[in-house]
Amino acid sequence: MFIDLRSDTVTLPSPAMRAAMAAAPLGDDVFGEDPTVNRLEALAAERLGKEAALFVASGTMGNLVSLLAHCGRGDEAIMGDAAHTYIYEQGGAAALGGIHPRALPTLPDGSLRLEDIVAAIRSDDQHFPISRLVCLENTHNRAGGAVLTPAYTAAVADLAHSHGLKLHIDGARIFHAAVALQVEARELAGGADSITFCLSKGLAAPVGSVVCGEAGFIRRARRARKALGGGMRQAGVLAAAGIVALEEMVERLAEDHAHARQLAEGLASLPGIAVELDRVQTNIVIFSLDRPDLSPAELIARLRQRQVGLLAIGGKRLRAVTHYGITAEHIAAAIAAFAAVLCQ
Ligand code: TLP
């Protein structure tokens, strides 16, 4: 069996999801008439403590419609230089929305310095774009799944609001953060004006993400979704799996976190591998390979021959992600495969 640690996006729907998809009552969601989409949106809004929600095709679409709903052309969005929105979304907000990204250093724990945010907010001067939005990411992908606390998020929200800016959270893995911190997801979304989370990563639904925020914001995001071609008609067939994801798949994320720790500790003992164990807080393990005789690409190729999948994320860094379908036995087998490659 292939032990696929490349991403939690590879998860397959559970039997309960397949059954719910087959049985879901459907309608035309662009008319607002798909009862299953409506149920998912109400459930998501309630879980995130927001007024309303919008089902979208992907995390990328969720972030993009959020930025389009908050910002106009020529407005500026402040974000980390390691943020998914900055690195991995094709610059969509700039390309499609004319939104100028202002990148600040992302700290190793996934946060932005409050002083850096304040310093980046533009004064009222015709030379400058208008600062409109701050974006955070929780958990932080390139910071190895690090979590941002409710206190930090509230501090950024207060700061943004006191300068007339909004706060968006890319919460693709917000439920991982909630489980790791043992808080409700709504506490992590507290002061944010919008939050996107993904159903199709650790929560194992086959497709989709949800954007949550106040009703007027969601109306604007819905318009943006339609313009992007994201009006999905009988989307309840997908939303049904999302409902199961929210109701049945959140608590089990603790297993994925335990497996990530098991993997990180196993890797830390191998020659040429460096893992910062403190940074392994959820289901992502980022480590570096420092061996003159082996490049990250070669390590990946050799592990693939041994039925283990990983991703290279630049330089000497590699990433492994645990998820639904990966067991403690798979992790033990993966560590044995690493040992066979690195110690031969
Ligand atoms: N991340 C993917 C890749 O794009 C890197 C992964 O394998 O981790 N926000 C965050 C924090 C994400 O990690 C991702 C996906 C997204 C947004 C985008 O979600 P999708 O892939 O649904 O567009």
C-alpha cells in the first residue's frame, strides 16, 4: 500500500460521506434552493460563530472571494510572505481583483509581528494604495502546521479594526488548530471579519471549502463566486459530505496530530534529518535534509520506490502530512523506509 504523506488533500471520503452524498436532497443552489448546501452553510456559520456562510469549490476560491469581497482595485491586503495566499494562489487577488499584496515577514511560528502590521498600514497619501485588509493563516502551512492562539488573533483583529482595516483568516486547517488548542473553532475566528476553512483536507470530504462572515460580506462573496464560475447548482451532493465532515471528522484530528508527532520523533533520530519538534503541533511535519550524498529530490524518489510519498517544499526542506487513512502502523513503516534509505 502507498503511504501517501504528500498532503491531507489526498484523503478519500468516508463510507458515511458516500451514503450521505447518495441520499442528499438537492436543488439549484444559484437560486438558493439546495437544502443540503443551505444546511451546510448554516452549520458552518454556527461552528465558526458567524452570521452567514458560503460553500465554495476550494480553499483557493474561498480566499479569493473573501479578498474580492473586502477589497476593491488598488486596495492593499497585508499578509505574510509565507502565506498560502501569497505563495500558492497564483497571485489571484492581484491578477483578478487588482488587489496589491503587502508581504510582511512570516515568523517561524506562523504569526506576523504586530509592530510590522502597524508599520505597514498606509497613511492617507495619494502615492499609496489604501490599506484595507490583514490576512492570517491558521494553522500555518509553511510554518509546519503551527497554530495561532485566540489571544493572538484577537490582538491582530483589534489592531486592524482600530485602523479601519478588516481581518481575514485562511483557516484551511482551523479545526486542526481548535483540536490542538482544545478550544472551539469559533474562539479562533473571534474578531475576524471572515474565515475560510477546508472540508477537503483533514476533514476528508471530497470537494469544497466554506467562507464565513457577516451577512453583507457573504452577499458580496456570493457575487464574486458567481463571477468566478463557482455557482455550482446541485452542489448538495458535495455539501452532504461536508456536513458529515463537520459532524464526524473533527475530533479524530487528534489521531493525525499524534501520528505527526510519532513521525517527527522517528525522523529526528535519523542521520542527516533535522526536525524542530516544538513546531510539530498538528498534522504537518516539516524537516530538512542535510546530506552531501542525497538531495531532497533523490530522497523522495527513493522513498517512493518504498511506497512512501512526500513533498519537497524548497531548498533542503521537505513536508509530510498525516490524515484520515494513515495509521500508526503506516507511520512505523514510513520511518522504517526512511531508515532503510538514510542508513544504507
Ligand atoms: N494547500 C495545499 C497546497 O496548495 C500547498 C497543501 O497540500 O497543503 N490555504 C492553505 C493554508 C492551504 O494549505 C491550502 C492548500 C489552501 C489554502 C488552498 O486550498 P485548495 O487546495 O482547496 O485550493
